[in-house]
Amino acid sequence: MSFELTKEQRWEILNSLPESLRDTIFSGDTSEAITSICQLHDIDDTSIIAKLVGQVLMGLLPPEKIAETIKKRISIIEESLCNTLAIEIQHYILDPVMDDLMILYASEKIEESSIKNDIPAEKKSEPRDTYREKITE
């Protein structure tokens, strides 16, 4: 993420999340999993990994971009290790809440496309009738 959120913005996002995602963010199991994954792979920058996992759980970093973001933030590790870290984060932390993450990121995509096309989100999700018949009298 190229910008930092204020404390108020982070709390606003946290309060809007489903309970399962909030619980995962604040869970001791999550911090233990991050610590274990980092120790297993001799990663000293546990706080960076924890921050990235938090961003994924808050809807700020798509799960599929975590490997490339790890590579950018911790430049001394190789790409294969970044992919391994992403797989383990996915398995131990994200998979249990994947349904809520999919809903969270799907709703963001609808909002983004609505903003780009200047169409309300609720209109965007309705199917469009493309069949047109000439009216004859």
C-alpha cells in the first residue's frame, strides 16, 4: 500500500468488517502463525509480514498480491520464498476466513467499477437486458 491510513480510518475499516475477520486480526492464533512462519523461514521482519496480513484481512491488499508485496517490502528474500510465505499465510490464516474475504473483495470490486463508470453499485450488479425489439403499431 502506497499510503498510510490514520488511526481513525483504520478503526472505521475494522468496525465495518465481518466479525470473523475482526476476530482473525486480533487473534493470538494469527500472531502465533505469523511468528511461526517467519521463524521457520528465518525472516526477521515479522512486523512487516504481520502488517501485510492485516492489510489483507482489512480489505486493503488482495490476497493474490501478498507474495509480490512481500518481495517489494523485504527486498533481500528471493521470489520462491515469497511464494512459499504467501502459500503458508493463505493456508494457516486466510483459508479459514476465505468466504468473508471473497465477499469483502467482491464488494470492493463492484464499488470500484461503479466509481469508474459513474454508475451506482446497486445498478451495476443487476443484469442488463440487451434484447431490443422494434415496436410496431
